[in-house]
Amino acid sequence: MARKLAFINYKGGVGKTSLIVNIASCLAQRGKRVLLCDLDTQSNSSIWLLRIERWNRINMEKRGSIFSIFDPGDDRIKDIIVKDVVRDNQGNAQLPGLDLLPTTFNLIDIENEYKIDPQNPHYLIFNEQIREIEQDYDFILYDCPPNILNASQLGIFSADELYVPANPDALSLIGFTLMIEKLLLFYRRSAGFRVPEMGNFARVSGVIFNSIKANVDIGVPKMRMQLRLNQFKKQRLVSNEAKIYDACVRDATIVRRAVTLGLPVCLVESREVAEGVGKDYNDLAEEILNHDVNAMAQTNRSAGSNLASAT
């Protein structure tokens, strides 16, 4: 069964899309089956990985993207996934195992034009279709916009874990705090649609510092974020195993070059990749692999049960 990770912060501009595209790619390089779901109405992940020509065909057809499962409603997620999305100019797969559930600009209509059925809301439709294909993947990653409106709710409701990309600044801390507040409101509103087999609502599993400029000391911002994380742990608003990740991602021009090439950073041959930001993404992917908070929580519960039985 797939681990389902949503990446979100209420503050925009934290480098969320570059983070999720490159984490997904590093996981695929390790032989993991990965589905990246682009839920951001700006379509940045989709444009990056499909490249503009392939993406534009989907955008013009108004079919084959996430919004088409709602309107006109004839598509299903399993039928519109782009398999082995990273391809060269001849159409050869460059990174087997990385699939994309694409979006286009019409996803913005889910916020305004699309009439939501209060008895069968959008996030329930999406989650039911994700459950049809989740056994095909090791990881499903959701690229969410910086809010908790309808598009983000698709990933948040479906996810098992939430990850918060952050920059070493006060605005990221404010965005994290506001996100927790809005998250609680959404969970209360949607609780009636949560059935036992879905498991609990996702809680924050980790904070990842991203796009760190050269010669910037992140010690103080990291300390402030840790204090806020500790506060939320005491209030049981985040996972007990939530942490600030040791691996941090530095700012690098190679990331912008990778976007232009339509490739994840790991496929761009450069010393800057091998010794710099590419290593950061690899370290981060490894840390995510080893930090499965739901498995850790299950182990802790089992240990507690065993201890209770022994006494």
C-alpha cells in the first residue's frame, strides 16, 4: 500500500514544486513506484515534467487532467495517469517508475464554477478513485497550493502524512501556524465522510527547509520552528514523530535550468548536482524513506500493548 504524502504550506514561494518533483524523482531512482499528483492550479509540476508541448495538448483538449474527473466527470484517475512521465525528445522513458496525474489551468474552476454535491463532496470522489490505484504505488505525492481550499482538500483528505516546505524566515513560520488552524477547520467539516477504513486524518510529519541561500545561517529560524513544532505536539495537532528534517535543500541555479530542460535535477549532468543540491534531494529522499511516521506510531502502539500484557 502506498504512503501518501501531501506537501503544503500556507505561505507561497517556498519552493514546494521543485521540492516535490525532485523528491519524487529520487524515490523513483531508488526503484520506488511513485505517482505525483499535481493539485496546484498553476500546473507547475505538470508543465515541468510534461514540458510545455505535451502539457498544452491536455490543456487545449480539456480532458485528461484532474478536473475532468469532476467536469464532465467521464474520466477516472486510473485512465488519465501519464506513465513514466519523464521522456526524451524521441519519447523514450528517462525515469521509469515516476508517473504523473496532471492538471491544467481549468482546475481553478473547482474553486468557483464547479457545483459541489454536499452529499458527495469533491475530496470524497477523488479519494475513492485514488484508492482504486494506490496498490500500484509505493508513494503517492500531492503537490498542493498554498491554501486549504477545494483543490488542496483533494490531497489533504487522501494523504497519510503532511510535509511542510519552509524557508528560513518568519513568514514560513506564520504560514505553518495558519495552516494548522485552517487544517483543523477542514477536518471538522469533513469528519462525517471519514470512515474507519480510511484511517485517521493526516497530521504533519515533517518540516523541510528549502531554497536556502548561500551563507545564510538557518540556526535561529530552525530553533523557532522547532519551538512551534513542540507546542503543536503538546496540543496533539501534529504527529508525535514529527520533526524538522536534517536534510536541507540549498538554493541553486541548476534547479531553474532543470525546469527549462523539463528534467528533474537528478537527470541533469553537472557537478553542482553531484556535490550540491542533487545530494540534498537524495539525502532528503533517504530520510523520508526512513521516517515513516505511521509505521513508527504502529510500532509504538504494539510495544505499548506488549508492555501492558507483560505487566
